[in-house]
Amino acid sequence: MNEQLLLSNIRSVLIRQEETIIFALIERAQFRRNPVAYQAGALREAIGEESIVGYMLRETEKTHARMRRYLSPDEHPFYVGLPAPVLPPLRMDENPLRPNQININPNIRTTYEQEVVPYICASGDDGQYGSTAVCDVQSLQSLSRRIHYGKFVAESKYRMQPARYDAAIAAGDREALTREITDAEVETHVLERVRLKSQTYGQDTGGDATQSKIDPERVVDVYARWIIPLTKEVQVLYLLARNERQ
């Protein structure tokens, strides 16, 4: 099996991504919700109808696309029509994933802006729209990478036990596939690890140990309510796509 699909390697990648996501959420939580940053046309004269966060995200993706970020199979842009890379292609290892067009970034962005931000940030407006947008781009990109890594998880699981999934794939049975890919014990371990990391990283070194930059339980909830379910959605979509190409 391709090394990228070994469960030990996938687990290592996902654990590293936890830290990236936790730090991104901590950074975002220091600012208020700042709803103006998400309003289309808030800076109409300067950037048109795009929101401040959307503008920052699109411009960031343009730069990253030129640096060939989106040639990697574990990266998925939020915007289409991005510029071609200016760097020459890398000689990369064989992509272990089946060809697919699965990209749920529109859902990820809506969920993040409408549900996650109000959940982790204090209400109100502190005027820090630029800093908010920078933090949001970091959060969205890290969430997208984590959630879409479900493709690697699904491919690994399928290759190890194809017969376990074939009938549900052939029937297009999403509920059956969701049951098969769900491992409650693993999910519990993930949430426990996220809780511990959030408690540790959320404290100010040398400061008041009772004060935290973010409520650790809120970070755990972000995983339990949104990240894990969206990752499983990607897994199911990816497995179902096998039926389209058989």
C-alpha cells in the first residue's frame, strides 16, 4: 500500500493538523465576532461586492496558487479560476487517491462563518476587520485541509477491507457507509487529545492558570459538531464516487 495511506502515517498527519487548527482558533477567538467582516459589499468602493474575509481569502489563494499549493492532492481551494503556478512542477510521489472532484469548501466556509465564529468569539464589533480576516483565512485553510484529508482515510479503509463497503457503495447507501466508517473509540480519543492540547496551548505562560485564551470545551465541540461530521461527509462522498467510475 502507498505509504501515504498507511493508517500510522494518516494518524500522524491528523495529529499535526490538530495543533494547527487549535492555534488558528485561539488566534481568531481573541477578536470579537465582527460581523462586518463577513458582509458582502462592506467595502464596495475598494473591493466590490466581496466580503472583507472573502477578499482576503481569494487574494491569498491567488498567491498560493502561483506557488503551486493546489497541485497537492491534500489541498483544495475555495475559489475557482486561480492563476497557474509560476514555479515548475515538482516530481511528486504517485497520488494514491482516485480521480475525483470532491470539494466541500463552500459548506466549510458557511459553517465556519455562521456557526463556528459565533461559537468561539465574543459577540460585538472591535473594528479589527483586517486581523479578523487574516485569522479567518488561516482557520479556513487549516479546516479545509483537515476535513478533505478524509479522502485519504476513506481510500485507506477501502483498500484494507473493500468487501465491507462494496454493497453500500453499489446501493448508494450513505447511511450504511457512515456507519461503516465511524469508529466511536477513535473519535473519543481524538476529542480527549484535542481537549488536552487546547487546555495546554490556551494558557498564557507565566500568567494566570485559571484564565484561558479560549474555552477548551468550545474547541472540543468544534471538532465534535463540525470537523468530524464534515470529514465523514467527505469520506462518504469519496467512497460513493467509486461507483461512478467502476
